[in-house]
Amino acid sequence: MADETDRAHLRLAELVAALSLGVDLGFGQPMEHVLRQCLIALRLAERVGLDEQRRADVYYTALLVNVGCHSDAHEQAKWFGDDIALKSGKYDYEFRSVRAAAAGMRRIGSGHAASHRFRVALEFALSGHREVADMINHHAAMTRALGEQLGLPEPVLDALSNAYETWDGRGWPGELKGDEVPFAARLAQLAEFVEVAYRAGGVDAATRLARERADKQFDPNLAELLCADAEAILSGLDELETWDAVIDAEPALAVVLSSERFDAALLAIANFVDLKSPYSLGHSRAVADLAVAAAAQLGLSHAEVRTLRRAGLVHDFGRLGVSNAIWDKRGPLGIGEWERVRLHPYLTERMPPTRRCASRVPTGPSARPRMQLSS
């Protein structure tokens, strides 16, 4: 980014994929969980015979499907203690099952004294169930809002809006079922849960999950397709350079952001990450503005000022990997909690575009076709 003309552009896929790494951490999953689910979804999409544009819809839906789940982490921590531990249990039980409800109830007031837990449990009994259902609906709405800011097409926005609907109509908000649920959402949801099952127990665990939840949570036709060719669909996931594989797998024309659109997308994502806590709203933008003002006072070049602004916007992406039980804690932090806070800059650095946001777009005969979004 030292180049005054800022010739280097970034693909939208890289920026969205970087955000997905933070989502992984927020769900207590290893980094690249979402990237792997994206590859599974694309492999299924190819077997269904989707064209390039519809596969692109699946691609961005799979990468973004859960990004809204941190937007009310403060409320999750209020009810359940560690919001990351809560979300990590998403894959253990069927949606709306008795076991899932029981697991959630066991977490109420977690990390606090018995008297506090009793009080929180009483409040939850009075209003908490309704609030949690509203949270899940809110996640989908927030994800769609980010998709709109990133300029994604309507089929992707529609899928993101209905990401928690299920085949049997018992999802959230429970207004759609069967073929009414957008196809990209059905594919992404199956791929998401299958990735976790495969990572934990291999092909057998993945196919068992697909069969058990077919005609309930999952589209039975997609579940059957997965089970019929599971070895091939899931092959090589452990050996791939996942980041490169996902970026290279982007269907249709690769969307390349101009410098202006890149800065706008970066600001949208930074604002979105800051929703992690009510105490951090607007934080990244304020840091970027302060850095730019200081740079101007020092007489730095336009390119250096631009670099500092972008650094200010991305500096807290790793915040997603630390529980709100820590960020929002009243009173002093313990030694272990401080260690987790100190870890978040390292997590930010692990997200490729935070250190590669000026990677050059290939040019010449070997470059793939690209669609550039100008300001």
C-alpha cells in the first residue's frame, strides 16, 4: 500500500473469507470451519448441476451464513455466561429438540454464583425464551444488512435472510418450509453441520447426521445426494490449503473491489465486528479517524495515511474470538482473562487480508476474468 496510486485491489471473496475466520472463533470452532463448509456446499452445488451464477450465490451464502450471530453476544453472555461456549454447542443437538433446550437451560447464568444463576433463570423463564428467538431472527436480518452493504445480489440476500429456516418448517422464524426455503440456504446449512460432523467423526459421522436429520432440518434430496457420494464430496478437505482453495473456487466472475469500494467494504465489516459489544460500537472507525488525524499532523504521504486508516479498521477483527463474558465483565479481569484479551491481536493477524489487503490482482493472459466494482 506504499504505492501512491494504490493499484493493488482486493477480491471481495478474500474480505468475506477473512471475516469467516473470525466467525469460526466466535463459534468455538477451529479456523477454516466456514471455509471448509463453503467447499462442501460448492461440491454439492456442482453435483446438483447449478450454473455459475447460482453457484456464486451458494458460495457467498456459505461464507456469510452465520456472521450475524455475534451481533447480540452481549445479550447471549447476559443469559448464558460465555457466549462462545454457548454457540459451540449449536452442532450437538437438533434444532428445537428437548436435548437442545435442556443444554441451554444448564448454561443459564453460567460462570456466576448460585444466587445470580437463580435470578437469571427466573428472568429467563419470564421473558428469555422469547428474547432468544428474537435474537436468532435478528442474526439473519443483520447478516442480510451486511450483504446489502457489500453489494451482494438479491438471491444471496434472500438466502441469508432465511438461513435458519429448516425443511420441516420448525426453524426460525418458522415461516418457510420445504422448497420455500432458498436453495442456497438449504445447501449452506447442510454443509455447515456436515463439516463439523466430518471433522469430529469422519465420513460415517457425516452421513449418519445427514440421514438422521433428512426431512427434518435438511432437504432430504440434498442429504441423499451427500450420502450417495460422501467419500468424494468430503475427500481431501484435510489436505487442502483451504484458504487458497476457497478463493480459487469462487464461481462466475471474481468480484474485485476498487480502492474506494474496498475502503467502504472494510468500514462496513469493521462496524459489524464492533457490534460484538455495546461498549465497542464505533470503536474501529474512531481508531481509524484518530490514526488519520495523527498521520496528517506528522505530514505523512497519502499512501501512508491510507494504510493507517485501513489498519485502524481491521485492528480489532480478532475481538470476535474472545467471549463477551470477558469483554463486558464488570470489575477487574483475572490473569487467565487478561491472557485471552491479549490474544486477540494475534487472532487478527491470522486473518490473511489484515496483512495482505493490498495483494495484487494477477494480470496478463493467465489471470481469471474479473469484475471490478468501481465507486
